[in-house]
Amino acid sequence: MASGIRVEINSREAERILKSREVAEKLESMGERITDAANHRAPSHGYTEQEPFAMDSGTSDRAWVNVYTRTDLGKRMQAKHNTLTKAMDVARESRVTSMGDGTNTYIRLD
């Protein structure tokens, strides 16, 4: 690391950017692409329930998006084929965190 360089972050501006409409729209777009990619891998026959993967979004201390397994089919697809994890390829340019609690898999984009 170079010495003698000082970086000062403007906290108010950083918070404004993290909560901005533009950041929220970008994250929602990425979340929708991941959700669509995962749902397109679902079989089109043999199930009448909801789409196996879904997305939530919002803003707290920053804009965020969660893509998650919604149904038992989604849970089985993720466990057997890593469907949701593989769908993250469509958003490689973002910071993506994948986590699971043993039953569900979640992807958080922020």
C-alpha cells in the first residue's frame, strides 16, 4: 500500500449514494435477472405452485435486494443443482453474498 496517501470519506454523501434511487434500481434490475435466470431453469411441467425463486427489495441504511428460494421445488433445485447460485453469474459485476440456514438459500445484493 502506498504511504502518504490519505482518503477521507464523506459519510453523508456515501449514505446518500447507498440509499439513492439509482442504486436501488440497479440492484432491483440485477435481482430480477438472477430471479428470472433461476426460474427459467425450473421444469415447466409437474408443478402448479408459485415460481420456485423470488425477490424482495428495500432500503434501510442502504438499498438492498434478496433473492431466495420460495417453494419446496426451489429448495430441492438449489440443493441438487445449485440453481440459484449458478444464476448469480448474471450479476458477476456486483458484490454478491450467498448464505443459507440449512433450509433456505438467500442471495443478498448490496
